[in-house]
Amino acid sequence: MRIVFFGTPDFAVPSMQRLTTKFDLALVVTRPDRPMGRGGRLTAPPVATAARQLDLDLFQPPNPNRAEALEAIASYEPDALVCIAYGRLLGASLRRLAPPGIVNAHPSLLPAYRGASPVQGALLDGAIETGVTLIRLVRALDAGPIVAVRRTPIEPDETAAELHVRLAEATADLLVRMLPAWVAGELDEQPQDEEQATLTRPLERADAELDLRLSARDLYSRWRAFQPWPGTRVKAGEAICVLHDVRVGEARLGAGEARLVDDELQLGCGTGTLAVRVLQPAGRRRMDAAAFARGYGSLLQVPWGRPFPQARPRIIE
């Protein structure tokens, strides 16, 4: 089976690698290199780097839907097209290049958490289960008929970074196992229930600021969901502190109160407390809570989280 693979970030790399072990991965299509960091150095997407290491044919068109790109992709005569987090609309002309269309993987139990932040959406909701859904790609965002599903529990303290890795591997496993039957027309596709659909928006840097009027449980869910980016931060007087290691605490404090208890910085919330083990004042190195209390003891005397952050747009609709 000849496959053309579309993908860009690290989430797509395990699927691309696994496909090479089972099928003829004829071409990898990914986004162009782009400037990164303060120096603006051109940096290849993770999929491009991995494809070069495997000596695969690589194509990085600015727009894969343009006639010249379509012609180049069609010349590989694919039996199937696979899309994992490519990051750009693939139009009808591309979807017609292989008889079954394009199979796409989404890291949620669709129709829940469509859109840009499905892993974070599940954690923000306090979900205890998530998974990977294979769908046939259609024009509407993440709305195609369901080809196959793999479910997995979410561990109580699992972060988005950790869950991201597990779901990337689950995607690769499910894709390799189900792709031949889908291409052969042996799988019954199931339409999604639009009444159950939810949509997630892209995360932004401003989402990182915590509102300590919320419950500690909700804020802990945000901390888990926002690892590694955009992270979570709280104002402490004139300082801003990034929270790197957090659990739900047991102290009884008012919202915005801070106190060192058993080498943890207990931070009062609307209900309950957060136990901060590692944090980082802006412009400084990471430090454990006890070291922070020694060096920044004056910040334990000021209200944290003030002024309260402005309301942000909902991440899940």
C-alpha cells in the first residue's frame, strides 16, 4: 500500500515512523521551515526532521492545495492519504487523490473537544477518560464520519505533556492496525452526533494567568492542562511567579493568601489551596518553595493574584 502522509508537529512523528514499518510510505508532506527563537533561525518541523532521518521523500509546499503541489503529490499515485496534525486545510482536490479519501486522527473521543486544544480540553473538564478517533476527513473541522476509536483513562495527576505522548503512541497503534481495512472498504463509518459536539480554541499566553477566586481543584486542572505551554503564573505584589510543580493542598487560607507549610507554598484559592512545590519568579531560576520563602519572604506578606485577571474567552464551547 502506497501512502502519502501529512503531518507537522511531534505528535505526528510516531505515526509516520510506524507507517514506514508496515507500508510503502511514498511521500511525507509537512509545513515549511519557519523562524524560531529570538534569532529567527529557520527551523524544520519535527516531522521534516524525522522524515530526513528515515531518508523519506519530503515535500514542504506553502499551500498543498495549489495546482503545482497537487500535481506533485498525485505523481506518487497513493492508495491512501493519512493526515495527523498537519495544521492546514486539505481541500476536496487532495481528498480525491485516493479512492477512500483522507484518514485523519484526532486526540479526543469525538465529537467532544474538536478543534485546536483537545488534550487540554479534556483535562480542563476534569475528564477521567479520553482517546484517539480516526475519521474520514471532510471540509468541516473534525466533523468527518468515525472510522475507529481507541479509549484510554486519564491518570489523576497526568499533565497535558504526558498525555500528549501517550496519545501520540496510541494514534500510531490504531492507525497501523485499522488502515488496511479502511482502505479496503471493510469498516462501517459512523456519523458523529452533532448535538454532542464541543469545540476548543487555540491556547494563548494570556490563558496562563490564574484567577485565585476559582477553586483549587479547577486551578489544578488548569495547571495540568497548560503544561508545557502556556504554563501557569500568578502575580505576587509586583512580581510574577510561574508555577512548575503543583498539587491540591490541605491548608485553610483565604483567596490570595500565601504561607510556607512543610516545604510547600500553600496558596489560597476561592475554595481550597494549591500546594506549590517548585516555582520561578520572572527573570530568575526555578527554585523549590523553601528556597523561594528564604529569598522572597516579603512576597508571603502581600496578596497574591491581585488585581484579579480579566475574564478570558472560554476554551471549550
